[in-house]
Amino acid sequence: MKHITSLFTFSDKTSIPYYEFPVKPTTNKVLLCIHGITSDLEHLFIMAENIRSNVRIDIHIPILRGYTSFEEGKGDIKRKGIYDQDLIEMIDELSKEYEEIYLLGHSMGAGNILRYYLNTPSEKIINIFLVAPFINPSMKVFHDKNDDQSDDLYEIFFKRAVFLGLLDRLKIGFLSHLPVVKIPLREIPYDTSSKTISYTLSFRLMISRFVSNLAIIKRLPIERIHIFIGENDEVIHGKKFKDYWEKEVGNETNLLEELDHNSVLTSEEFTRKMAAIIRHVSN
């Protein structure tokens, strides 16, 4: 897969890995993709190749801050909500080069995209793609689970998260650096054979990826939002999400057969529908 690896440096001097899939000849369109709870990128990289083979658009995929402390094994951010400013800075930079900007959020990345769009979106944002969207854990759209959950790779510190959530509502943040989730983290995000470690994510990092006030999603311009969920998604109950979204927001949800939380990104049907949407705008 031919891509360019670089760094994006924010105004606070923090730098993150940044991957670009350019097309030739040059284009005035770009798709910015935000990853999910892990920074594993192999599915997004395959998706990038599929999309740019079907429509002429550059594709950019950053690794969010908080996911780059591989040696420390702990993911945290300086302050709650900093991802909102990060997206503003990345999109402002893209606006200098491109006339049409498309946004894609996979899993928890959908929350980041919506947080940005519901506040100060660039006028160059054309369409938004939310794939297997994990927008807020309070939504009644997930497969039934409760209490502390764990397996060999993932663990949710449920009781701690609930306690820290209570403190957050009381505007008490001195413990928000504590971890609430354990995930696997790869040294090289797109390489499935890369060294992987157990990595924790802090409470303030996690809540900075969710839409905190679900009532505001009713303000979304439905003509710009496109939802895709695999019918066999292991995290999100596709039918529950479809019913919720169509009731609360009003636009259609694409429920794709025989696909799960990650495979939806690389499916032929998703590629075809997404490319058609982008081409339709161009025409």
C-alpha cells in the first residue's frame, strides 16, 4: 500500500503520526479519517486503497494524541476536550489545500467527528461518514453487557468509570487521568505482525471522544450524514442503532449484511456506496 508517513504538529507543539494516501493527478478533495478505540489501522488502510481506486480523492489518517506513548503503556491527554481543538487545526490546515473536505469516523472516531461538526465546522465540509459509530456509551444501542468486562486483550474498568463519571458531572477532575480501559496497542499501527503491548486509556481521554449531550444530535443536517453499520457488529446492535438514529435524527442508516465492526470498512458494498456519494457531489 503506497502511502506517505509524516507528522502533524499542533499549536501546542505536540506531534502525531499522520498517513496520507494521495492520488494522481492532484485533486481538490480530501477524506480525513479518525480511528476508533484502538489505533490499529489495517482496515482503514485497506479502505483508503479501495476508495481512491474508485474515486479521485486524497485520504488522510492521523493517529490521535494519547495513542503514541508506546514505551510508557499509558494513554492520556493534557486536558479534557483537546481533541476538538486538534480537529479544528487539522481541518483548517486541509482547508488551505482542498476545496472539498469529507470526514469519516470509525467506531469512537464517529464521536470525535460529531463533536467537531456540532460546534465549529468548516464551510468546506461536504459530507460525513460514520461507520460502526460509537457515539456515547449511554445510548441504548449496544449488545447487553455490564459490570467490569475483560478478555485477554481488552478490559473495561466499569466501576471506576462510573465513579469518575460522577466526579466529572460534579466538575471534579483531579482523578480524570486514571485509566478506565485497557486495549492492545501496536508499535506500528498498520502492521498486523508488529509488536503489541497492553495499553491503558485515561478517563479524560475516553470522554473527550464521546458526544456528551445526545440531545444536540437532532441539530445534525441529515443530508450530509451517512451511517454504515455491519449487521453482525460485535459492539453495536445494528437494528437498535438504526431504530434510534432514524427516530432521533431522521436520516437513513445503511445496515450491511454479514459484516462486523471492522469488516464493514473494507467491504465492496461500503466502498461502492461511499464512492457514489462522493462522485455525486462532484457532478
